[in-house]
Amino acid sequence: MSSSIIEAESVLAIDVGSITTRALLLDVVEEEYRFISAGSAPSTGIAPYHDIGEGVHLAILNLQQILGRTLFSNEGNLIMPGKPNGAGVDRLVVNYSVGGDLRIVAVGLLTDVSLESALHLAGTTNAYVVEAVGLNDRQRSDSQLDAILLARPDLIIFTGGTENGATRSVFKLAELITMVCRLLPQEKRPEVLFAGNQAVGKKIAEVLQKWTPTHLAPNVRPSIDLEDLGPAQDILANVMTQIRRRQFGGLDGLNSMASVSPSPTSISFGRMITFLSQFYGGTKGVLGVDVGSSSTIMAAALGNKLYLNVYPFGQGSGITQVMQLSRPNDIAQWLPMHVPVDVVQDYLAQKALYPASVPMNTETLAIEQALARQVLHLSMQQTQARWPELPTTFEPIMAAGGVLNRAPLPSQSLLMLLDGLQPSGITILVLDQNGLLPSLGAIAKINSILPVQVLESGAFLNLGTVISPVCDAHFGTPILRVRLELGESNNPVIEVRQGSIYVLPLRAGQSANIHFQALRHVEIMPGRAREIESFKIIGGSCGAIIDARGRPIVLPPDASRRRDLIKKWNMALSA
């Protein structure tokens, strides 16, 4: 038994979102770590408060009321460490995604090498790249200077030079950044994160430190054909926390109590997806998606390699960015009932203005779930475009977000994920119904046992195994014959037709062998040289599913037929 279990440390995790602040308690139950409960309150990081402390206090107070466990002293302070009588907690970790996007300027040498890596690093957080400057672009130095000054950045990410590579060109860019800082008032100077050639890092820092806080991170491009963002992400998280501490109150107090420095939610989420990839092993990799109000986190991990991006698409203020890349019909097409497009537009406009509002009837719930499909589609599309080397099949897919967790039925969450992400091959979809992944990612830095035991405790909802065969047959054509081995006298056979969804009669936790007989040219696992004929599956809360709608899913252009088909898919999953 590990020392951390013997010490039985309780952990309070704070997650400060743009709409809601949550307080989650994890503690030892019968010698194993378990998720105990969560309290929540409206976030107070934006106007008129600009202080996250009140929202955090109310969330912990809500948790205290739910548990009947004393967390605050008589003076109103969090009791740390915990007392023998069970009062208080031993550890505190903090994640945050509150606050507007940071304004970042990316500076690098070659546009398609170091500058591209600077942009990728910026994309791992809630940030808005307001300007990108490369040494080999066609702008004159004075134009580059003006562009950075007009951008008013909070942070400059400065990259360039492979290890022991270019130095003179890197110093030329450092001179440009120095000039920017000299021309700006001290209170408006951006901080600088240098993640380039380490041979000149200290000299670069000495030059820039005279004018603005400068931070050194490992080179994101150690060689011209190798990008490694991981080590720099941890430094970026610390820099962002320092900037956020100046932008709104309350973070300083939490930082003084926390066991590790507060971290952006996306960084902790990505760390946990990497942990899961190593934990599960395998060759498919793990995909994680977290649909928020202002942004969506997409994280894919294969071994130690993490592909992390934060997109400005969401179910609240992020609707504005969704509509810039979408037509209203892209969302309305997923509705199972007739709703005029102008009604859909009006509702989405109201939702963007009042992101904390909740759907009041079946139509508005359907609109929000249709929006979630488009958010997932755009996020997956941009992830695949940015990282073309990523596989098309993942196992498992971990999903989180209010729109998924608040769905009346698990089958609705499953269908949103299938319609939006459109995974191929064989995968397992898991719902993070308690929003634990970012908190477990933060806790993993101080206790690596806790995340493993919580993962195995049932705190996550296994939606089911999904088999998505790829076939170009016409709609309604039989493509597979499937036989499920449930027992000696119960071996149902199902004929799978193109364009349909089938739920296999498998209870949650029940395992069975499944056998395939191809009736047309079908790929069960895209890219596999030898096709799969049989394997073992385990049922989830929605059983096991065969999604034979093809990839990509093509909806009928006729509105009436399209709605009938969507209703049929809903009924197939009992959604």
C-alpha cells in the first residue's frame, strides 16, 4: 500500500469556469480514493466583481452544506490541513478558464517551422493570437513594430532556432521585442516567453528582463522536423497564472494555499488525457473533448505525445465564433422537429448574451443539442486539419461539458458525440459526468495514485462500445451480418444496413464475443491490412452500438425526410 493512501489525504479541487465555479472533494473511502461530491456557485471573475474569491467561497460553502462536513473555520477561512474529526481538507488544487482570451503575439524565425510551433503553443490555452511575426515574412521592421504595438498583447511567445542552430537571427527578433517594450508604458508591456534555441536563452532573457518579465521554456523546435510542446506548456501555464493574478482578484489567495500553482483548465485536461494514454496503452490513442460555454478543449494523446487545442467555440459566448464559420442551417439540420431558422437564430443570439440560461422546453433543448453537434464538428475538423498525422480511431473517447452532462438521457449524450465527432472503427465512449478530468490532471502532479483509483471507481459513465464500419454502399443496403455470443442458447444475429444505428442487447458491464460477416466491402477498422472478424466487447449504459451511417454522415437534403431519419436514429438509441 502506498504512503499516500496510508496518510489518507483529502483533496479539494477548485475549477473556476466562465459561468460556474465548482468545488470537488476527493477522499479515501475503505482505503481507496473516491470522488465524494461537488458544490457549485456562479463565477465572479468577470464584471462587476472581477474577483473569483467570492464564487470559490460560495462553491465550497455549497459543498459543505451538501456533505454536512465542516470545511470553514468560525472566521470563514478554509481549514487546512484537515483535522482528526474530519473537518477541513489536506490539499488544494485549482484550475481556471475564467476571463477573456489572453492577447498573444507569436514571434518566430521561419513561418512554417518555429512560428508555426509558437502558434501551436498559444493554441493550447484560452488565447487569441492577435499578431504573428516571422523573420522571413515580407513586412519591414518598422511595420512589424507597428503591428505589435497596435496588437496590445498580454504575452509574446518568442521561438526560433533549433538547438545549437541560428543565433544571429534570434537576436534580431529580440531587438524588435526590446523596441516594443521600450516604446510602451511599463504597465502595458507584455510578458515574454522564450521557447527557442536554449544556447542563447539566458542571453535573450538578460536583454529583455531589463524591460519586461521574461520566462525561459524548453525549445518547442529542438530540431527542424521535431515539435515538442509538452515541457513549454507547463511554463506557459505558470506565466498565464501570473498574468491572471493581475487581471482579477482572488487568485493570489488560492495560489498561497494550493499544493501546486493554479493551472489553466486546458493544460490540466491535456495532462490527464496524456496520463490516460499511458495508462490504457494500446495503439489507438485517447481523445478527450470538453465543451464549455466560451470554448472547447480538444486533446488527443498517443503515448507521450499530446495534441492539445482550445477552440473559441462554445455553448454560450462561444456561439459568436461558431456562427462566423457556420450557417444557421448547419445547426437546424440536426433538429428532429420543424423549427424555423429565424427562431433558431434568435435563440442562439439570446444564449450568447445569457450563457447561464437553460433550455425551457423540448425545442430549445433540441437547439442546444444541435449546436453541440456543430461545436464538436468544427473542433474535430480543425484538429484534423492542424494535426493530419493523428489517427482517425481512438479508444477511449473521454467527453465532458455541461451540454453533455445535463442531457436527460445518456443516449442523447452518446448521439451528440457520434454526430459531432463521427468516430470510425471501434471505440468506447466515456462521459465525465462529474467534470473530474481537469482536476485529476492537476492532482496527478502531487499524487499519481489518486487519478488511477478514481478512474476505476465508477465516477465516469461508460456510454458504450461503438462500432462504426465504413462502407460506400447505398442507403438501406445490407453490409454486415453480426452475431453476438451471449450464451449457449442466446446468440442473436443482426443484419446491418447502411444508414442505420443498431443497439446490441448488451447490459452495462456485460461482455460478449461479436462476430462479423461482410456482405459488401466494409472496413471495421480503417487502415487495417487484415480485417477484423471477431472480438470481445463490453456493454455500457447505452449497451453496445453499431453506427452504420457511414463517414462522413450525409443528411438528406429534403427537410421532412431528414427529420424522419433523425427521429429514427433517436428511437434506435431510445433517446
